Amino acid sequence: FDDITNLQSAQRKAAWADVARRIAHEIKNPLTPIQLSAERLKRKYMGGLSADDQQVFGQCVDTIIRHVGNIGHMVNEFSAFARLPEPNFENALLVSILRDSVMFYKEAHPELTFLGLESFDVIADQILLCDEQQLRQVLTNIIQNAIDSIEERQKTDPSVLPAIGIWVQKDDENISVSVCDNGLGFPQRPDLDSLTEPYVTFKEKGTGLGLAIVKKIMEDHDGRIIFGYENQLELIPTWRKLEGATVTLTFPLKDR
């Protein structure tokens, strides 16, 4: 049964990849001329309008440009899902990948509080055979999802102070990296693993491809993506339970 399930999953992914490839091809070409035309209209006609008309005209053009950007982001995700390359495995220092990812988001979102970073010490010298760029892509996706969830919660509860915890655990067989947030939490559904299926999303502007890409990368690294507290986070002395979602990435400690 497991073999059949894996075969069906692979067939679905291949079919969705073909759909994504076709969508990306059809949508990508007109985006640049649309954006350039909107920007040219703004430069050419803005100065000749009254103050009131300038405001309306500017808002309309900016809306076009913004939505073209959003569509461009979607197309990039379609392309990434359809053409995700085979991993290039090399030895990498896992803690450097984690710290670089955190530093990027600290600079981009100074309002965020990051917890659990002292737990990185348990893998201070840990070398992992991996595709470093793909692992950075995985972490970026998971952390960005956490930020998006926090921002959605703040729309109805502005008092929420945004916090993301990243806790690392290590035993004789695995390294686990858990990303926790105080956002909205997971959707109310019995099968959270379906979130990694292509085009399944609960985000207003989501494509449903981010977690599908994460799952593919983790499988290529013989790892897993786990939703929830299955990995006994409470055993870490510095752990704090945040009321949002927890996503755990596990990597096996073995030679490939």
C-alpha cells in the first residue's frame, strides 16, 4: 500500500508540475510590457493632471504595478515548482545556514522577536551533506509563512507582539529544526499533511506551492516535514509555547 501511495503521489506531482510549467509560460510574457506601460503612463501624464486627478491616477497605476508584481511572484513559484533542480550535495555547516536565515529576517523585520537561538549551540560543529541553497529556500519559506500568519493575526489583534522561535534538537539519529510562531495557527482540518499537496493553500495570496516545494526538498534530503509538537519540544529548557503554528524539519544523521 505504501508503494502504491508513493506512486500516486509522484504521479500527482508530475501532473501538477506540467500544469505549473504551462501556466508560468503563458502568464510570464505579458507581465513586463504591462508593468512598463503603466510606469510610462504615470511618467507621461501625471504632471498634466489636477491634484485630485493625480491622486486617483497615481493610485490606479500603482495598483496595476503592485498586482503585476504579485502575479510575477506567483509565476516564479510556478516555475520553481515545475523546474526544481536535482540537489547538489556538498558538506555544509548547518548552523551557518540557520544563522544566516535568521539574520536576514532580523534586518528585514526589526519588529520581530526571535527566540531559541541559543539552542543552535547543539549543532555548532555539525556538518550536513546537503544542497545548501535548497535548505536556505526551505527555511525562507517556513519563516515567511510564520511572518504572514502573524501579520494576519495582527489585523484583528493589534496587541500581538510578533515572535518566532527556532529550536534545534539533536539525538543519535536526527537533527530537528522547529519553527514556532504566535500567528493564527494551523487551519482546522484533520489532515495537516495535505498542506504539502500542490495548490492547497489557506492564504489570501498564496499559490499552494511553497510547502509542496519544501516537502520535495526535504524528501530529496531523506528528511521530513512535521506539523505540530510531535518532536517533544517541551524537553528543551529554553522552549516557550507560542500559540501559533509549529513546523519541524528533521534531517537524518547518516551518510547518503
